[in-house]
Amino acid sequence: MRWLSFLVAATCLALSFVLAWRLVQVQETLPPHPSDARQLLKPTFRPVLVPGSTPEQPHATTWDLVPIGPGVVQFYIGLDGLNIWLVVLTGVLMLPAVLVSWRHITERVHEFFAWLLLLQTAMLGIFLAFDIVLFYVFFELSLVPLFFLIGIWGGPERRHAARKFFIYTLAGSVLTLLGVIAVVLACYERHGELTFSLPRLVEIVHSRLGLDSPEERAYWGNVQFWVFLALTAGFAVKVPLVPLHTWLPLAHVEAPTAGSVDLAGVLLKVGAYGFLRLCVPLAPDASLGLGLPLVTGLAAIGVLYGAYCAYSQDDIKKLVAYSSVSHLGVCMLGMFALNVVGVAGSLMQMVNHGLSTAGLFLLVGMLYERYHTRKISDFGGLAARLPLLGCFMVFICLSSVGLPGLNGFIGEALVLLGIFEHQWARGQFPWLAVIGASGMVLGAWYLMTMLQRVFFGPVREPTVAGHDGPSRDLSLREVATLAPVAILCVVIGVYPQPMLDAMRSEVQVIADIAQRARERMAAVPAVAERSFGPGEARAEGLQGGPGR
Amino acid sequence: MSELRGYLWLVPGLPLLAAALTALAGPRLLRRHSHWPCILASLAAGVLSMMVLAAVAGGGEAVERYDTWFAIGGLDVGVTLRADGLSAIMLVTVTLVGSLIAIYSVGYMAGDPGYARYFAIIALFIFSMTGLVLASNFFLLFAFWEGVGLCSYLLVGFWFLKPAAAAAARKAFLVTRLGDVGFILGILLIWSGFVYPHDPARFPGGSRIEDPTTGVVLLGHAVDYDTVFRGAEAQAPGLLAAVCLLLLCGAVGKSAQFPLSVWLPDAMEGPSPVSALIHAATMVTAGVYLVARSLPLFSAAPLYVPLTVAVLGTGTAMWAALIALTQNDLKRVLAYSTISQLGYMFLALGSATTKGLAAVAAVAAIFHLVTHAFFKALLFLGAGSVMHAMGNVIDMRRLGGLRHVLPITHVTFLCGAAALAGVPLLSGFWSKDEILGVAWAAGQTGQPFQSVYRVLFAVGLLTAGLTAFYTFRAYFLTFWGDERLPPEAGHHAHESPWVMTVPLVILAGGAVVAGLVLEPLTHWMSRLLGEHWLVMFGLALSGEALNHRWGVMALSSLVALAGVGLAWWLYGADLRREMVHRLAQRFPSLYEASLNKFYVDELYAFFIVAPMTALAAFCRIFDQYIVDSLVDLMGHVPGLVGRLLRPIQNGLVQFYALAMMLGLTVFLGALVWRLAR
């Protein structure tokens, strides 16, 4: 069973790399997107390698799922610059997740790996789906395996954690469903075309937004406002943005290591990815007018708040969980800069955070396997006892604090550049960039303090009941678990250009969408001010957010 | 494309290779021989650096773009290395001192369980430092800048089982990173804020932008040196000042200047060769290098920017010298003197108030940087040699009269001390003299702040006296007086092995003659910097500015010799040391303040660290009890509603029938009432 899951994970990994390579090849043959926003007629996604596509329509599919008419709900999956690296990330992290559970899981082994593989299916589905219903199905599907992973193989409070995680995120995503339906119906009502294809929806929304009639404008302003709120409700819980994050530390602490790895590494990206894939393209004006102040504000608070919370935790796993809040705050800051550099940085940050946080969770899991505790105050000087583990820990921590040459820096630098440019170009004081940059120091503060307490200083090992002899350093299997993560950290840090090249054209699409929204806002400032004034927006957003 | 392209990348490349090799193969295969890759690579890098220097001196300055690091949208960060006068001089200094210290470490670190780890990090450091001086854009510079910080972190905490070392490592990393926030914001501001006329030939790094209001086509979004520095004059003064001050934040952190100087003395917890290489000769000078490199920006900025640099530098120089007067730990005396000497370099750079002075200031600062690298590395290695012989005791109160026990260490240390004190004709004398000369000249320009510069000159002169005094105080306390050996030294305290003394002798030679050879005799330094670096950015070095000011020279010699003499009179023999004690007891508050570093650490702990920690604890509690409780409260709402409604489902058929009847009645009643209206 273990070997089967290992093989599946390895195949998936190999496949994802092959896909990435194919995508780069295909992108070279495609006509490039015109870089000037005004020349771009259809600002929408163009997924490639779509199964079931015809030569006439290479970016659409013919595989219908629900027989209520052609092209309504379809099994529409594809690759483009936004999802390719997240797909690869999912593949990369599956292998360590399987390997780290090799010995750790002793009960109901078959079930465990079944849920783990189903989780991977769901996550890949979310990233690959271009049909909005398919996306939602996978989105909800991802909750189920994780619920069982936490609830069955978790720590002492696993039931509470699993339930809280499930209900919290479900409450958010029910609202997401509402938003999704609203867009489809609005397009049906105004355009007379019932479709669930995401690229088509984005196209319709933009063609309607381009019309110059006050009535149409008011209608779509309204639709976008509610759609944005509904979608945000689901995604903000997933990211998580700050007041909605409390399920995360609990779920992480209780989840088995493999669950934490996938939860932090991949599943948190679903929220950010949803913002990028659905929110911004389907509700561009609302994203700009309402999302920008709301999301960047919450993200900036999250950067600082998450870091401060992380510092004072005694449980290493909780510390890492709160560091995710801080790092994803940085990611959202970059995304809502809504320019090429910022969005690219945000995507890089997603992948990088996935790698380094997964690495940290793996290491914490290995510590826990040895000592059956994760309390910082129980440890001291472990680098002398477990030199290899200490080495990996220092390395991953450095990647997490954004040391140049390792992966974290590229994402952070691009995000900071993007958000700085965004505010500077509008004559504002770049305080968001200042907060993002101070996140770099705070990140170093809590991680270095943790390192100092746990790995340096005089040796202090907790005594473990029923343990024979001193703890051993990493085994070959554990090194094999960590090595892919560590190697990718260096590769991305030193040579990120292939990743950036592959995402370039889609990032340009997002930036164009935002640019059009800016131009519309500039054309009718009064309307924009009225419907999405920041003060009103914030109050609305907070009400819509917490759900139940 | 020049001939340099073929081997320029090897200068950082070879040490990187050595680092990787040692890290992977060291603990298992190389073991006692782990030093070979590091030493061979740094020697080879040294030879290549000499070749670079020769090529540059022959007019072969080059900017070589090897690859793209990351580029998207308007951003384009290349892996671009630059060989010009400044980087060539820095390269030679770094690799030369680095090689000598690596050789010395073979003796010093012998038998340490982390032998391979040590040499792997040293090689990594030489890679980062050479990369730092070769980088030709701000992002690459920042990357190597953080790289040397990482090496410093790893080496300060090298003996990580010592709690003091672990704490010092974290402190060094965090304090410098605090400065780096300013640095990165400065880079962001350069990228976003600076615009250049549309002239791709002159500004190779910019990308085309349009002014949104006027539609004028411009260049912007550049981070490479050539574009940014050549365009300095075109920027708005306020913007330029902001950029300079932000870059200065980074420099202040790395070079341990006043508000952020607290990490350097603690960093002495690392092995002594590390203190010599990283915390004296090379890494800490990166801040000086950054400001010198950005001098085209600083000299174009409003006058209060250089003034800030100068005041900060002079203040730090004086302040650190005052602390060094009373320290009992030999390495700490040297650490504070490093801070003080770096302050001198900032004074020089801050004196760049006119175009003409800017060039002289750069030469003076870099000259002092080079000579300081030699004599300070020498002093630290000498202190290391003392520690090696004395069983790691470095408290000067427990040592004394070591000149017979450690004859070679004694003589070489004396050379270094004399050079640091500015004894005439030694290398420190010439470079310090140039700095004071620039400060003097800045006081004579007729510009608004010239009177401030006169004060700074006086303070600098006074600090020179203090420097001579505390240096020789440490020297006399350690090597003169009655012979006192700590018990840790064992019965056969002896001179260090030849791998340690040979580097000492070579560095001592450098400390004695380098200053004389490099500048007053040959003017190599100023010619190289002037013709092959400054002139690229429109800063010309006039011959007249370099003439020595005999008055300044005489004054500084006098002050230095007075300091040395006073130290000799007070500490040359044991009998007068009593007098010093009595003096200290007469002014206990002054003495205590200096001994306790003016309580800066305590102030920071109280005003910064404690509030931060408290805020973190508050956030944790707030999150756990307020935010999460609110969520749980929301979670209870459905349950509560359910509990309210539960009594209705009581399972009594009579009750259900009654409810049905009542409901039907109300419904029918409403219907009838509605129809009747």
C-alpha cells in the first residue's frame, strides 16, 4: 500500500514536470498576447493541453458532464501560466507527504493513503479546472479527505479540530457557491448564454463591462459587488486573511504531518489561487475598488499580527502555522498590487511558501516522532544531537525568512516591488511595502529565536517514555523526504527565470484586466466612489466574512 | 566583451565550489584536510583578483552580464559583474586577507569537531564577499549582502553550544536585518521613483515608461549601477535624499554604526580568525563600500545627506573610542576600535560636499578601508594567538608581560597597534591623515554646514588621540608589566605554530608599509580609483586636492604620539596602574558608563525588545481568547437556536395535533380576513 502510494505520487510528480515542460513548449508556439492593454480584445484565459479540445478551438473542451445542453457543465481542465507551478508544487509535495507517513502511520494504513491520494486528486482538480462548477466540486471535495485525515490520525484534540476546520471552511465556501451562481445567472440574463466555462464567463463579463450604457454599468456594478463579497467569503477563510484564520493553527497542530504538509503547502494556496482565478477576472471593478483596500489592509495586518503571534508560541507547529498567516499576507499584498510584478511575485510566493512551510512541517514532524513533544521549552542544543536535522532546519528557516539565493527571496522581492510601485505610482506613501519589508525582519525574529532555543545552546532533550537509547539522526528515508524540497529551494532561488517566463502571459492578462478596471474607474469616478467607498466596503466585508 | 569575461566569474566561483565540496565531502572524507579546498580556492581567487586589478589598471574596466537572475514586467535583474577600480581594490584586499586568515585558521581551529564546517563557511563567505564587491546591480548586491550576513550568523554561532554564542549570532543577524529593511526600501524607491531621460545609450538598464499625465516618454525601473548613478543628477532632491538615507540604514547596520552598533562587540563570541576576517577586515566594511559605491547619489543629494553621514560617523567614532578606553577584554577593545575606525570612514564619505571633494573623500575612505583591513586583521589574529597560548583567556586583567612568552606575536601585534594608533609613516597614519584632511577641507568650502565640519574635524582629531591611547593601553596591559599567566594556559605556554605566525608576519609587513607604498609614494590608489571608477560617474579627481596638508599631518602625529606616550606612562609598568584605579574611583559614574557601553544594550532591551515581546504575548492571548472565542461563539449560534426550538418537538401526538389545529385556524383566519377586505 505504501509502495503503491509512493509510486502514484512519484508518477504524479514526473507527470507534472512533463506537463510543465510541454506547457513551455506550447507557449512558444502560441501567438503572444499583445502587451498593450488596449490592443487586447479578449482579456481572458487561454488554457492549453485541454483534453477533449478540437483543432478549431484549442482552448475549449467538448467533454460534457451534465446533459442539459452542449457546453454547459463540462469536464474542462487545462494548463496555463497561473496553475502550472501550483500543479507541480502539488506533485512535489505529495512525495514527502507519503514518505513521512511511512512509519508514522501505523493504524488503518490503507485508509490513510487512500484519503491522502484523494486529497491530491481534489487539489489537482481545483488548480486544473476551468469549468466553474467543476472547480467548485473539487473545492468542496478537498475538505472531505482532510477532515478524515485530521479526525482519525490527528492529535489529542483531533475531533474538535476536524469539525472546526470543516464547518469554518464550508461556511465560507457555501457563500462562494452563491457568488459563482450569481455570475453565471447574470451572464445568462444579460447575454443570453448559459455557460459555466470560466474563460467564456470572463469574456462575457468584459464584453458587457465594455458597453457604454449607464444602466448596464449600474447593473454590473451591483453584480460585481455581491459576487466579490461572496467569492471573498470563501477564499478569505482559505487563505486565511486575518480575522478568519483561527481554524488554521488548530487544524495544523492536530493534523498528522502529511496532512499539515498538504494543508499548508497546497490547500492554503487554493484561497489565494481562487482570488486570482475567479475574483479578479469576474469582478474586476469590485476587486479594484473594494478588494484592494480591504484585502491589502487585512493582509498587511496579517503580516504583522501573524508574526507577533508566531513569536510567542511555545509549540513549534503552531509557530509555523502562524508564520503561514504572515507569509500569505505578503502573498495577498502582491496579488492586490494588481500589476505584473506584484501578481508574479504573489504566484512565486505561493509556491515558495508551499515549499518552505512544508519543509518546516516535515522537520517538526520528525522531531515529534523522536521526542513526542513539540514544545520549544522542552528542547535545547539539538544541533549537537541531530546535526543533519539541525542543518535542514536552519536551511529551511533561511529559505522561509527570504534569504537571497533561496526561493523565499524571489517572491518577497517581487511582491515588495509590485506593491511599492502600485502605491508610488498613485502618489501614496508606500506603507504597504514598509509593512511587507518589516515582515522580513519579524520573520527572522521568530524563526531565529526558535532556532536558538531549540537547536543551539546547552543540550536539553526531553525524556521519552518507552524509548530505547538516544535519538538517531535522520535516516536515509527522511533525507529523501526532505531533499526534493531543499533542492527546489535552491533551484528556484538561483534560477527562477523559467518559472517567471512560463507565467508571464497569464500574469499579463490579470494585469490587463486590472488596467481596464482602472480606466473604467477613472472614467466614472463618482459611481465608483459611491458603490465601493472604502469605509462602507470595509464594514460590509467584515460582515460578509466571518460566516459562522 | 572583454578578456575579463572569461575569468571574472571564477573569482567568486572558485570559493563557492570549495564551499560546496567541503560541505559535502568534508565531515566524512576530508576531515583533517578540510582546509585544502578553502585555502586553494581563496589563493586562486587572490591570483585572479590580481589579474583583474592589472587588467583594470590597464584600462580594461568591464561590466559583464552573464545571465538573467529574474526578469518580469519592467523588472530586469541580471547576473552582472563589474570590474572597475573600486571592485578590483576590494577584491584584492578580500582575497588576500581571506587567504592569510584561512591559513592561520589551520593552526587555530586544529582539532575542533566542526573543522570541516568552519572551512566550508569561510569559503562561502569569501564567495559572498567577492560577489558583493563585483555585483553591478542593487539586487545582486543585496543578495550577496545577505549572504555575508548569513556567514556571519553561522560563524558567530559557530560554537553553538555556548549560550552566549547562540544569542550573539541571532543578535547579529537581526540587528543587521533591521538595517536591511531600509536598504531594500531604498532599492524599491530607486526602482519605482527614479526616472531618466529617454536615452538608452547612456542609461542601458531602464525600461520605457510614459509619464501618465504628460505622455512624455522616459526611462525608468532600473536597478543597475550605470543607469542609476549616471541619472543621479536628474532626480528630485527630496527623492534622492530619501534614497540615500534608506541606503545609509543598510550601511549603518552592516558597518555597526551608532544606533545599530550593538551586535558587533557580541559577535566576538565567534572564533578569533572569524573576528579578524568578517568582523574587522571585510564584511563590516561592506557598509562603507555601499556608501562609497553610491557616492554619485550621495554627492548629488542635498547637503544635509552627507552631513548626516559625517555626523553619524564621527559620533560613532568618538563614542566607540570612549567605550574602548575601559574594556578589559582584549577582543572587545579591538571590536570597539573597529566600530570607531568604520566611523572614520563614514566621516570621510560624509565630507563629500562638493564634486571635487567627493572624489577625494572616496579615495580617503577606501584607502583607510584597505589599510585598516591589514592592521585590524593582524591585531585580531594576534589576540587569537594570545588566546591560543593562554587557554582561551582574553581578559587583560588576568594576563601580563607576555612579550617573552610570545615573541613573534608581540612584535607583530606592536606593528598593528602602532599602525592603528597612527604612528607616523605606518599605514594607519597615512590613511587617517587623508580622512582628517578631507574633513578639514569640508570645513573650508564656504557651504552652509562648513562650521559643523570644523567641529567634526576637531572631534576626529581628538578621537585619533583616544585611539592611540586605548590601543597602547591594551598592548601594554597584555605584553608588558610583570609576567602573569592564567592557570588555563598550563605549564608550557608557548608561541603559536608557524601556520599561525607566518600570516601574522605577512600582515605585519602590510601594516607597516602598505600605506606608504599605496599612496604617498606611488599614488596607485588614487589613480586607480580616480581614473577607473570615479570618472565613469562624472566625479573627477584633481591633483591639487590630493596634496598633503602638512599642518593636519603634524597635528595628528602629535596627538597620536601623545596618546601612545600617555598609555606608556600609565600602563607601561605595574606601579602606575594603581593611579588609574584611583582615577576611576574618583569618577565612578563616568567609568561605569564607559565600562558598561553607555548602557545601550540595556536601553534597547527595555525600550525595544521588551515591548516587542510583550506585544507578541498580547497578540497570542488576544488571538486565543478574543478572536477565536468570537468564532466559537458564532459556532454556538445554531446550537442555541436548536435548543430554543427543541421543546417544540416533544413527541406528544396531542401537542402536535393542537399545533396543527392552531396553525390551520390562524391560516384560515388570515385567508378569510384577507378575502373579506
